Amino acid sequence: MTERTVGGLQDLRESVRTLAWPTAARASMAIGVPLVALTLAGRHDVGLMASTGAFTVLFGRGQPLRYRVRLLLAVAVGLVLSSALGALTAGVGWAAIVLLTLIGAVSTFLTLALRTGPPGGFFFVMVAGVAGFIPAQGTVSPATMIAATAIGAGCAVPIALADLLLNPVGPQQRAVAAARSAVERYLRADRYSAEAPGLSRAAAAALHHAWGVLWAAGDSTSRRPGARARVAELQVAHQEYASRMLPGTSPDPDLAADQAESPLGLPTTGRLVDRGLRYPTVPLDAAARVSLGIVVAGLIALAIGTDHMYWAMMIAALVLYQGLDRRRSLARARNRLVGTVIGLGIFAVINLAEPSQWVTVAILIVLQGGIELAVPRNYAVAVCMITPLALTIGTAGGGADVRMIISERLLDTLVGLAVAVLVLFTVGRNSSVPILGTYVKRVLRSCGDALDHIGAGTVGTAAGRRAQLELALDMQDLAHVAARAISDDPLWGAPWVESRQATAWLGLTVLARCAAARGPADGVGGASWACWALASQASHGTPPDPVSLHTVRAVIH
């Protein structure tokens, strides 16, 4: 065996070892438990429909107990409500379009604004669509559909918490360990090497996530020895990272606002929603695109008379709901098309084999676990399994012709993808740069507010801490929005590149001054007014002068 072959086998073993096996196991259990139980009870069809509630298990992974319980319960209620609304409007085409548009807009906005993480708002649209389709076939009542979703969601919540039975503080431990490892990789690298910016972003993101997990778990304010030890370990890692990330010594300021995360906590749900509603924002932009995509796809599907119009609307939402830049959204559309074609083939083979109920149960359990293993690595592979899973659930209780289902779903997929691509290239085509300008303005205003507290010596008050947290959040949003704007509109975004970079460094310096503040400070009043004046300039669509930004930073450095 050659050295190259041995190396390839080692890489393969490492790749297999690092797959999300625990997450996949919980996902398989969530769909398998109600499906097996209801099949034993003689209601295999209801067991299939219960899978719509089992998607609850996909949310909150890696989060601590206190936060995860709240999120899972909210998701479970949301999925059951989506199912109820879909089932009660079954068979009414225009009502389905209105309903899925509303659900798509609300779920997309809330999941992005609240930063819930994967899988986002898509499954609420999917569940509403499936719940509207199945009862319309006349073999299942709306009440049965709603009850099935509730059963699936009820089983999924405890299963999603199962890993915490063995180690209740596992999420905190893993988050701190991951942050420590990311910081160590960054510290080992040459500060000015090509890989340094990427390692810096990874370390900062890991630190941000770890502080968020500790805060959500209550460790940041706990007196328990274990909690205090985790906080102390993370503080050491953060200090080591911060010493390397001192203003002016790193090539990349993005996410450096995390230096101030540890004492600031997390924003409330209401505050995050309020931030998302301050037009223009990525959550509002994504919600608008999803709404339009669903409406247009639904009207086209309704006009051509397809029996599965919800599939076209679902596909359009799937491409648009994450608020990604056009390049990544187009890649998702391409993967969806390839994966759907292969998935339809898998669905055809499964149906031609005419599996028994128990073989169908086993297939769905394997597919659900496989999806969770594939999603982080290859979305097209995941779609190959999502399609037969969704089709099997969607045909529960029906006896429709398989060839008809496959041909209609392929047509609906093409309609949904075409609409999504059209929306990407027409609606808000030039919105990325104005959004970038808005976030530059917000960072500068937050800088002025924080400097005001430095001058007054009120950094440590509740108002001062809120000002720092707003600045940290604005800087994180700015980093995300800048990447999207530069990708979508490189020509129009180019004039903002230097201003954005200088704004990020100014924000970092202000946070560093806040962390070091020990009472009222002289000489920062002018800097506050300068930040507000530059923010006003950005609000009128003009990039702030980078030289002026560097001058303000030099004054407060």
C-alpha cells in the first residue's frame, strides 16, 4: 500500500469520525419513535404524517439546556400552528398561497433576526405545505393531520434534549474547548500570513459562540465551581486572543467586537426583533424575497394546474430564506436541481420495489439520519435524501400514481427554482450596498454613543453596557453584510471597502477603550461628535472618508 493510499485512508477515517453522528442519531430517533409506535398501532399513515413535527429535533443543537428548551418549545408550537393553518385551508389554492407567503415571511424574519441558526425558517413552510396537501386528497381529516404533527413535535422535544442526560454541561464544555482550540490555531500562525485572517475570524466566531453558550446556560453569572472554571478558562483564551488582536496589529478587524462579549451578555428577544425591524436589514430583505418568491411560484403552479403547488412554493423559499448573497444562493439552486432529480430517481426505485410498512419505516429513519450527516458537507447529497423523504411523507394516506408524482414534482421544482433565480436577479438587485452603508452608519452612531459614556464615566452602568453591546452587535452585522455586498455588487461596493475597514477598526478601538475605562475621560467629546457626523454622511449614501475615520481612531487610541 502506497503512502498516498495510506494518507487517503487516514483522511477518510478522520472525515467519517468528525461527522455529526450524535445529531444524526437524534434526528433518526425523532422520526423513528412516533413512526414505529403508530405503525404498531395500525396507523402507519399517521406515523408518516407525524414526521412533520419531528423536524423540531433539528433546532437548538449545541445549545445549553435552558436556551434549548425554550427554543424547542417555540419551534414545536410553530410547526403545529403551521400544520393547523395548512390543514384548515386544504384544497383552497389562493388561501394556500396567502398562508405560505405569511408563514414564509414571518419564519424567515424571526429565525434570522433572532439568530437561531440552522435549519432556519424553511421547515415551517414545508410543514404548512404538506399539511395543506394531504387532507386535500380526501383520505385524512385536517384534525388527524394536526394531531400527527403535534405527536411528532411532542416526541422530538425530549429526544432533542437526550444528549444532555449524559452530560448536562456538554454544550458549554464543547463550546469552550472549541474556542480554546481555535485561538491556539490562530496564535500558532504568523500574524501576517495568508491564513491569518481566516484563522482570526474562526477564533473570534468561536469565542463569540462560546460566550453566548455560557451566558445562555447561566454560567456567566453562576457561583457553581464548574461554571466559574469554564468562565475562567474562556477568559484566559479570550485574553490571549485579544492580546494578539490589539488595534492596529492584525490584518482583519471583522468580529473583533467579540473582545467585549464576555461582560456584556446577550440581547433580549425583543431587542433582536427590534433590530431586525430597523429597515433596511438582512432579515427584512430575506423575508421580502421569500414572500415574493412564494407568491409568484404559487400563482404559476396554480395557473398550470399542478396538484402539488406547495412544492413549487417550498422550493422557491428554500433558495431564498437564508438571505445569502447571489453566488451562494445560485449554488444552492443548482444543488437543489441536481439533488431533486437524483432524489426523484431514488423515490421511484423505492416505490417500484413496493416495500412493506416496516421497510418504509427503516428507509425513512436512515434517510433522516443521512440528511443530517450530509448537510454540513454537501448540500446536493443531502437533497438527494430530502426529496424521497419529503415525497414519502407528502403521499401519506394516498394512492397517487408514482409517475405522475415524479413528473409533477420535477415541474414544480423547475418552477420554484426559476422563480427564485428571477427574484435574486430582479428584486433588491442593488440593495446590498445601501444595506452596507446603513450598517456603517449604525456602527459609527454606536461608536459615538459608547464614546459618550466613556467621557461621562458611565461605561459600567446599564446604559453604558447596552451601548457597548449595540456596538458589538452592529460590528458583527457589518462584517456579514460587507461580505454579501462585495460578493453581489463588487463594482458599487468597491468605494465602501476602505471606509468599512476603517469603521471596523474604529469600532474595535472604541470597545477596547470601554474595556479599559476607569472613570470619566477627557478629550473624547469631539470624537463622539465626529462619529455622529460621519454616520450622517454614510446615511446619505456617501462612504465616510477613511482618513477622517483613522484620525478619530488616533484621537482615542
